[in-house]
Amino acid sequence: MAMSESTVDLIEPVAEVIRPAVSSHVTTPSTGSAPPSPARGLKVLHVYKTFLPDSIGGLEQSISHLVQTTQALGVSNRILSLSRDPVPRIGHWHGAEHHRFRRTIDLASNAMSVELMMRFGPHVDWADIIQFHFPWPFGDMLHYAWRVKKPTVVTYHSDIVRQRNWMRLYQPLMNRFLGSVSRIVATSPNYLKTSDVLRNFLDKTTVIPLGLDERDYPVIRPSVKDRWRAALGEGFFLFIGVIRYYKGLHILLDAVEGTNLPVVIIGAGPIEQELRVKATRMGLDRVRFLGALPEEDKVALLQLSGAVVFPSHLRSEAFGLTLVEGAMHSRPLISSEIGTGTSFVNVDGETGFVVSPGDPAALRKAMLRLHGDPALRHRLGENARKRFLDFFRAIDMGHKYADLYCEISGGHSQLLHWRE
């Protein structure tokens, strides 16, 4: 493909302009007695376009949990992200440094920063391992512009779903980038199996599920729970998330039309107002939009809910941490089969129900079945809790990443040159 070489080679002239004239060197490994964790002392640089508090979504939360758990194992983490208002420039997140760079332009959801491109090198110099969170095409550009040769991990959170025309231009760079890194991590076996991109890199891809730590969640004051119980009752279906196009909330509204099913929606987002208008027009007075809420309120509502409903209908929903939160709180789950991690978290008939995507009738049937059977809700909720403990604890995720870091860094003893 003629476009392939030209697309990738465009990076090199730019790189020659921005790359500082700094000589190559070898990072000297730490010395001393054997630490409790073999990853102790390793320095990991996380690179993604957004992070908390500038953007609050599942991917940002997953980076946060990964940083916290590996930090506790002795790994030193540093996070690089973009912001429209990068103040403060340098902060701290559970012991890790967080460096924010001004966002210059957005092109087809690909946020870019001239500032980060110019200043990326010293951060790579600091790190033993570079961890890119995918998808973010600008991250690929950073990798090649700075000729990164250090051990590199890509956590593959999602395929690129919407930008199909841009994908034809980006694909040569993406394939070269993914082919060059040390290891790719998929977040579920389901996504690994169904991703057309990942099937080309099976030899270097491993699966490490995302995880949560119960200790990160606040203890609920009785007064908070009582206030929500008085306002909403108990046993309602609960959705939590950023209200985006792929979350399937329009399907949920269609599913509960003509029923008496109570639904509570926590979250804000680009299409929130559109959905509020739709619910009002349909006369859905048992559907309550609460907007974004503090963590204590969110957890109180999880405890009062009867089930978590998560009707995402497109592959942009790559995992669904809300489902993990529901399982952690022993709640039965309802989700759609979209070939991603949602069906790894929620196993049909075991932890809840998995229905056809975009099918209001199937979703309504699953909700009615749960709503009318308390014993079934209890059994599925207990199974969900067990699955959380078996697969989705943050500490287990942290240990698996720590092992991976050690493996690709040569057992924490041989670190590579990072510039040619």
C-alpha cells in the first residue's frame, strides 16, 4: 500500500526537528538486597490523552487503579496527560507524579499537544518502562518521534470504532507501532478474541483484566443512605456512567416504556439532555436522571439498587467498570453481548443476563424477570460477588502488571537503550 510508507515516514522529518541532541545512554539498574516485590524500584511512565480530574471515565479510572496498586508494590509511576487548562502543571496521584500538558488541537478525537511532543524526551529518560494506553494515535507519534527503545507496554483498551475514514490513514502507523512494542495487554479474553487488530499480534498479547479495590470506596453514612431511600426507595435498576452515544440509554428508555420498572441513571455527558427530553416525552416518570454525583452518593445508591443495568450496544464499550462495581456490591447484572469485556464480567445465567444489543424487548424481558424474583436477584448477585473476588480485584491486576514489568525489563536487571 503506497500510503503505508508515506504515512509512517512523515514522522521522521518532524522528529529530527524536535528531538534534542542528547546522547544515548544505558539506565543503570538499582542495586542492593532483593526486594519483597521483584518490580520494586522500577519506574513506569503512563501515557494517555486524559486523566483525572480533567476527564472522569472508565479508562481514566482503570489507569488510576493500576497506578495505585503497582505503587503499593514498590513501582514508581508517572502519568502524562493533556488538559485544556493544565493547572497545576505537576500534581500527585496516590504517590505518583502527574504531569499535565496543554492540549493544542483535537482531530477526530485524537487530542494532540505541541508542548508534550517537545518535552516527552526527559520523561522517557526518567522511566524504565513506557506504558501507552490505547487508542491514542498521538501516543504512537510520540513513540516514533522520540525513537523510544526502552521496554514498552501497550494496554489495549479498545478498538477504534467510529473514525473509519481516518483509520485508513492511521492503520499503517498503528500496525507498525503495535508491532514494535514489547508487549500488548488486552483487558479481557473476549476482546482479544473479537478484535480484528489484536488477532495480528497474538504472539505478544496477554490478558490482564481491570480490577477495583474496595478500600477506595467511601464508608456510607447512614444519613446519606436514608436520604436516598426516602427519595427513591429500594430495588431500582441502576445505571452509572458517562452518558455517551454507545451507552445504549435510548434502548433502556424504550425497554421500560409501558412498564412500572424503576430506573435510576447516574452520570452526565454529551447526550444527557437529549435523553431527558426523550424520557419526558415518553412519560417515563419512574426514570430518574440524577446527573454526576459524589462517590458516597453513588455507593449508597448501589447498595439500595436491585440490579445494575448496562445496555451499551457498541464495541466502544470495551469493558464496563460499572459492571465490576455492581458485582463488587453483590448486585445482579444486565448487559448486552457486544463481544467485549462486558460479557467477561457478566456471565449470562450466572451473574445476571446478557441480551442482544439494541433490542429493547430482550432488555425489558430480562429486567422484568429480575424485578419479579427476589430469590433470583440474590443468587445472581452472590455469584457476581464471587466472580469479582476471583477475577477483578485491583491487587491481582497490580501483581500481574508487576510481573510483566519485570519480564520485559529483563528481570529488572537489563534495561535497553532508548535512543538510537
